[in-house]
Amino acid sequence: MFSFFKKDPLKQLNKQYSAKLEQAMFSQRNGDIKGYSQLTFEAEQILDKIKTLENNIT
């Protein structure tokens, strides 16, 4: 009945994913390649979670 109060986990993960990619971009621009690699790895992990959620939904 009150399902519209529930937050969409997919939307939240997409927001986290874009934030990680943006952080990685700024890290790369500043010359911090190690930080860029770490942030990109974390973004890929979030993307894997997104893909599993999408597969469970469909």
C-alpha cells in the first residue's frame, strides 16, 4: 500500500556510481593515478551491484 515511500536502491546505486566516476576523473586530472585506479575499481563494484539488481528485477 505504501510502496511509494520506499526508496529505489537502483536509483541510489546509480547516483553513487556517477559520483565515484566523477571523483575518479578529478583524481586523474590532478595526476593521482593510484587514486584514480582505486576509485575506478570501486565504481566497477557498484556497477556490478547495479547489474545484479537489474537482472533480479527483470
